[in-house]
Amino acid sequence: MSLNPLSYFLFLFLIDKSFASIILSMRLTPGVHHGSFDTYRNIYVKRELNKGKIEILRQLGFKEYRDPGFSQGRGIAYMVRNYFGESNAHFVLWNLIYDKIRVYTDKLDYNLTRLPDIVFVSDDGRRIGVEVEATRKSMNDLQTKLLVLSKYDDYFFVVTNWKYLEHYKSYGETFTRKAVQDKIATYFQGDSIPE
């Protein structure tokens, strides 16, 4: 059975009133979703959802994507709605890093423009830019990015694939997905470091 868009919207609205707001105003709430079914999220851990919620997400344009997170290998399955022009590898890692920084501070922001992917304020008040890279950028593109990054007190790159590590190291501190959590923690040494 196939529902027309209006019928489907009404069906979702009857199940969960919050669906009205996602349909009427699609906005980004960064981070990986754990727990309750927040329809503003664009990424969920699939194993934490029941079949009904997975089907609803598929109808809303979510796709299944496997990512290793902060480790390596095949990774876990996520349900991702990525309409931001970045690869899913970039999008998932960007959200995971955002979540990790949010453990330490609420003074952070995400960017979908030429600014760094994530900007946060460290314990000592410095503004830090984080640039997630999923491809090998040309020297021209990197020079433009470095002009922007140089306006921050500190910055670093995170590569989704270790094969790009050496390429980006010549442009600034660069970390793999496995090492970035430790780097983030160094900016918050004054706090008790969360587990």
C-alpha cells in the first residue's frame, strides 16, 4: 500500500505530534542520536531503533550507512539523512566529533559553509577550529581553507581515512578518527575528563 504525501504526513502526525515540526521546518540538530526518538536529528544508531521507527525514517529519506566511528573496521550501522553535500563518512564523523566536544562544553557551533566544520571554545578561552576531511583536497582548496583557519587560536584536521593523514599533516596538526578523542581532551585538561 502506498500513501500520498498528505496521507503519510497525517499518519506520522497521529503517531507522533513532533513529526509536524520536522516536515514543516527541516533543521539540523548535530550529533548522533541516542535515546528518545527526536525527529530533528539527522543520524541515529540503527540498533537502538525498532523496525517501525526505521521504516518511518526510511520514508523521511534516511539511508543506512556503516561507519567505524572512533575506531576502525566495518563499524556499526547508522540511519543517516545527509542532505548537506558532504559524504556520509564526513557527515557521521563530523557528528561524532561534535558529540564528543559537547561532553566538555556547550560553547561550540557547527558550520555548513566555508568556516571550519566545528568551532569550540577551550577551557582557557581559545577558539578552536576543527576541519573534517574525507577526500584529498587540492593545494588551492587547502590554501583557501588555511586562510580561514588561521583566524582561530588553534585548529586541526581530522581525516576519515588514514591514507590522507600524511597529506594533511603538512598543513597543520592532523588526526585519524582513532586519535581525535585524545586531542579534544587536551583542550579541557582543567576539567575532570569524562569517560
